[in-house]
Amino acid sequence: MKKYLAFFRLRFTMGLQYRAAALGGLVCQFFWGAMYILSMKAFYDTDPAAFPMTFPAAASYIWLQQALLTLVSMGGIDNEFFNVIQNGNVAYELCRPVDVYGMWFTRSAATRVANALLRCVPVLAVAALLPAPYGMAAPPDLPAFLLFLVSLTLALGVVTAIGMIVYMITFHTITPRGVRLIAVGICDFFSGNIVPLPFFPEGFRQFSELLPFSSTANVPIRIYTGDLAGREMVVLMLMQVFWIVALVGVGKLLEWKELKTVVVQGG
Amino acid sequence: MIEVQDLRKTFKVARREAGFGQAVKALFHREYTYVHALDGVSFRIGDGEMVGYIGPNGAGKSSTIKILSGILTPDSGKCLIDGRIPWKSRQKHVKEIGVVFGQRTQLWWDVPVVDSFELLKEIYAIPTEVYKKNVDQLTELLDLAQLLRTPARQLSLGQRMRCEIAGSLLHNPKILFLDEPTIGLDAVSKLAVRDFIKRLNQERHTTVLLTTHDMQDIEALASRILLIGKGKILLDGSLEDIRRGGSHIDETVAELYKKFDVT
């Protein structure tokens, strides 16, 4: 346990080391969120009844999504492991007396938490101060907020486990470019990062909800905005648990296979 | 005790001629050649020995080190290090060994070196007193006082290498594998590193296996030499065994490579 805390500490101090990057990311997320909300507004002005979410809920959804971007979106994947695989420093990773899967899982989750802690507070603070339909509203009630936190933790587990599979594939392909791009593209689309899942056409939405990607940002954010409650929420949260178990299983299997054949190239 | 018997490892390499046409052709049809990096390597190293592992470029030195440190699984052959098979009980094995890959880095690039050390302390579960004692000792011997507080990326190669070596020794390993530890070091750092390795071997009885192309390293350190070429051990003996009276060490070794036809 101490080992894992140490990873987290180092990650956090590293995040603090990059002040300009954190600031840049923050500004980008803030503008992106504003742009997104304004384009949504154009649609809502045409026919508010045509959408499955109210406009204030959609605004909250977008702000929360921006604030939690590095925490639960695929784009927040820790690039460190791609680098160590590509430049061969993975040799050192393999000569540590710890389970590689466990170590990388913790470290990439730690990166996500550290990055998010640095960035989400300012985004949320600004969003909360914005006037009513454009800003971020409070969650429906306290239980919903607590469930949001639980589901957010589960989402972190799911997205990190998907990331681990991407790392294990990179062991095979050596260059991460293709795999990473595909993973980010698919995950962004099916987790509602581009268009929230409730906006998907019937049928296709149900199909998307069966995929592991919807068990990431989609569930906690919709619980927070009040879009998801009751039985449907319970089902989707159970799906999150299921996907963590399944994806970790697949990841460990791939690790076991890859580490047997891994070749650290060059002298 | 390190026992290696008939170790073999073959790599598949896609080779092609230069040029665009050849690159397009290789899209559809690849010609593979098989490189026998290790072709039946056997040796035995006792506790507390200091062995120089030499050979021309591409001879199989690094592959051997990778297998001994549990990173690479050989195609066939036996390897027992203090009763452990490195690639089978990797986690248990690496706790007892220290490795320095001269071409790689284990320090976190953006944070001061001492932060990396603190993390290694947790990874290896080094007790605080042992850690403190080792850091103090290593700082003194390798002259790290100023370096520890500097981010790794702002260190010169030689400075970083001294930190890398220190990092690999924090957990008191019984066996140390050094893969080209003096690459790119200036004269002063080289002498410091050699001196340090020698003391380590004498005082802690650490078994040391080191690969290098710097024959003065070998002269200064190794009482025994293993010569590998084309994946085979060609010679196992002392420096005196291979030396012809008075000639320079580099010439002696070049002569040897020619004699065995492994250049």
C-alpha cells in the first residue's frame, strides 16, 4: 500500500512541476466548454422539447465533463508507459520487485487523479459562478452526490483498465500511435464525450450502453445532473463493476502473455 | 552463485535494402533473418567474483544481462542464480539484484533525483535506516551531494550515470549487473565509478558482472574475463591469460576478436 501511495505522491509533485501545462490545459478546457455550451444553446433555441435533457442539465454535464476530462476520459491516459515501452526504459520497469500490472494500474490512475485535482477545482469554481442556465448546477440531492462519487471512482477503474489493455497491445506493436488514436476515438464517442449518450438514437443508445466505454464518464456525470436515477442507475453502476472485473482480467491475461515474449531491443 | 548452461536466444529481424521501392516491396513481402544472439552460452560465476564480460558489438552481451536480470526469456537453456530461475520468479529475483543499463534511465526525468530515490525506497521496501545509511554512503563515494537535488534532465550524462548506479544499489543487492556503466563518462567520473565498484566488491562482497567496451575498466576491475562473440563464449580466463607481454590492452583484445573471427 505504501508503494502505491508513493507513486501517487511522486505523480502529484510531477504535476506541480508542469505549471504552464496545467494552466494551458485549464484555459483550453474552459474555452472548449464555453464553445460547446453555446452551440448547444443554438439547438435548444430552435426546439427545447426535442432533447432528452434540459438545457441547464446539459450545461452542467458539459462543465463536469471538462473538469473531469483528465480523470475519466481516454485522452487522459498516462503517456509515460508508451514512452518507456518505446525507448526501452521498460527494462527498468521489469526489474522491480512488483507486479507490473498492479504497478502500472496504480501509477496511471494516480496520474489521472493528480492531473484532475490540479485542473478540476478552477473549472468547477468558474462554472459554478456563471449565471443560471449556462453555469453548473448543484446535484439533485446529497445521496445523488454520494452516488456520483462512488460511480466516479468506478469510472476511474474502468478507464484505467481499458488503458492497461492499450499498454499491453503497445508491448506488441511497440509504437503507440495507432492503438492510442483508435482507443481515444472509440472511447470518446461511446462514453458520450462528444455527444452525451441520451442524445443517441433509440436502439443505438442501448447498444452503446452495453459497451465498456459507456461505463466511464457517462454514468457519474449523468447521476450528478439528475439524468440518471432509480433502477437504470443501479443497472449501469453494476455494469461498471462488471467491466472493471472483466477488463482487469483481460489486461492481466495479456500481461502474462506479453511479458513472456517481450524483447527489450537495442544494447 | 550464477550458473548458466547452454543458453540460447534467437531474434527475428526484418531486413531490407534502402530506398522507396524496397520499402513498398516490404509492405507485401518481408524477408526475415534469424539472429542467434545467444548460441549455447555456459558459464559459472561464484559469490563475490568480479567478472568482465567483453565482446564486439552485437555479440550477445546485453541479451545475456537481460536474461540474467529476468527481463528476457531465453528460447532454451538453464540459468540458476542463487537457486532462482530469473524469468520464472522475476519478482523474487530482482529484489536481490541491482542492474544498471548504461543506455537507459531509471530516474524520473522531471523531478529531482532524490524523489526518484524515495520512490525506489518504497518499491523495494527498504527500511528507513538502511536507506538513509546507503544514501549517505553513496553520496559521499560518488560525490552526489549537489546532484541529488537537481532534476534528472538537467544532469550531464556522467552525473546522471553516477546517480543511476547509486539508484541500483539502494536496496543492498547481492549481485550487480552493469551494462556499460562507464559509457560517456569523463576521466574523473570513470575513475570514481571504478573505484566505487571495486570498494563495493571488497567491502560488501557484491558479485559484479560488467560489460564494457572500455578495456581500462576491465584492467582496473575484472580479475576474470568472459569473452563472447557471435553468441558463444570464446574464452574464460584472467587478463594475464590473454595478454601478450607488454602490448596495449585494446590491441590485445582487437587481436583476440580477429583470432576468433568475431569482428
